[in-house]
Amino acid sequence: MDGRAPGKSRIGILTSGGDAPGMNAAIRAVFRAASECNIEIVGIRRGFAGLIDGNLFLMDRSHVANIIHQGGTILGTSRSETFKTPEGRRIAADVLQNAEVDALFVIGGDGSFRGADLFNDETGIPTIGIPGSIDNDIPGTDFSIGFDTAINTALESIDKIRDTASSHGRLFFVEVMGKSSDLIAIESGIAGGAEYLILPDNKHAMDDLCSRLTQAFDAGKRYAIVVVAEGACPGCSFQIAKEVSSRISMESRVCVLGHTQRGGSPTARDRVLAAKLGVSAVNAYMKGYAGVMVGEVRRSVILTPFDKVITGRQKPEPNIIRLSHILTK
């Protein structure tokens, strides 16, 4: 890659960890905001692994044309064990310095920000994070890029499954993603009119669920939809369905939505959030900030140090929990 133009600064940008709808919109926003500030953008393919391998290219307007509506990430993503080591991060820093890159923007989740935090502290290269995760479990922002699209994808599936459930008079278990967060299950369950939610921390879920379903069916209900949060055990719905069927006389089916929730065109809400955070990241860099994540809290952009982001976990608000108890269980 050629040296940077005289008088220009350079920012490297990568996407890391799980992909999320809206990442491309964030990349586009960073590029366009940087261009307004006479800053060049260097794209890094395949996340931290690609950075260590030197998979860099100078971006121009053609790279961000017609990507705002695309799911996934044009830069690609991966997880890198090498970057978790001091030696790997030193190699990554050398790659950026040789390419005359002055700062690094990381779009990803808490795992990505752990690496970004260490990289910022160890190398002195200013690093700024943009939250992109369908789980919406990142502190320092009300919503992360991709969450709104994920719950709408889950909702669309629930609505379609309801047609089949009602036609056949069946009990359906719909399993949604969320390794460390229940929010996809909670919000899609509320919006989809689920009969019940099964969350990992509910120790009495099986007893409550069977009792509730028995009462509903005895009262004349013909079908039901139960939304299950996968937690740390993807595929857990099959065992849950088996146990429920052994307790009550009701034919059931399981639908695991899996990675369909990661894909698809981002919603307007995710595109606008990505645009706001991408531009704000460039503004933060211009003001000299480093080692921070940009986020939106109560519609205002805030900066949160990486060490506060990676040591916490955003949890559902009490109001949404109470709402789910009233409307689902």
C-alpha cells in the first residue's frame, strides 16, 4: 500500500467477532465523516487476524457505495487467538505503523473491545470502539448496532410460525440467539405475543410453563408459542420440548432460528444508529480521545472507557422485565 498523502492522517477500520446487520452502514459513516476531515481510511479485512497478516487496503468512495442496506460486513470478520497475546498485538502495531496508520477503529462486541483495550494501552496507537452486536449486551450504549434488526428477524419468524401453529393446533418452541443476553428473547417474545418465555436464569420455568400451558389448553386454547433464549446451550429447546411433552399431552415442534438473526438488511433504526456512532467516532478521534467506545444513551452520544465497557454487562431494564411478566410470563 502506498504512503499516505501529504498532510493527511490515516485511520484503520476493522470489524471483529460476530457480524451484525448495520456494520456496513457504520463503515460507510466512518469513511464519509473522515473524508470531510481530510482523513484517509484503511480497510482491514478479517478483523484482528487480517490486521496481523497485513491484509490492508486504502479505501475510496467506491468501497462504500451501495453498502448501507447490506447485511454482514464488507471487511469480513474473524476471531484471532494470536491477537490475544502481547506478541500478536505487537505485530499488529508494526503493521499499522508500516502502513502509516495513526489510529484504529474497531466495530464489534465486548470480546473485540477487550483486545482493543489492550492494544490501545500497550502500543499507544489511539483505538476507538463502535458497538456492533445483536445481543445488545454492551455497557455504555442503550442499543448496539444490529440488535433492532435481529429482533425484527425473530419477530417475522414468530409471526410465520404462528400461522402453522394455529393451523395444526400445536405447541411451538422458538429458540432465539443471545449467549449472554436475554433481550432478543424478551423483546421478540413480547412483540410476538408469546405464551411464555424461557430464560436461562428462571429455575422454575418448566413447572411454571407446564402449569400455564395446561390451564390455557383446558380453557380452550388450541396452540401456543414459547420463546426460548439459547443462553450458553444452543439447541436447548429440543430437550425442553421433550420434557414438556412428557408432562402434558400436547404435540410440539421446535424451531431454532440460529444465525438467521445475524443476517439480512439492517432496519432503519440500525442504519441511523450506525451512522450516528460512525460519525461520532471520527469526531472523538479529532478531539484527541482514545481507548473509548462511542455509544448512545437516552439519544445522546457518550464516550465510555474500554475498561468500563469490558468489566460490565448490560442487563434488561426492570420495566421491560415487568412488561414481559404481564404479557408473557
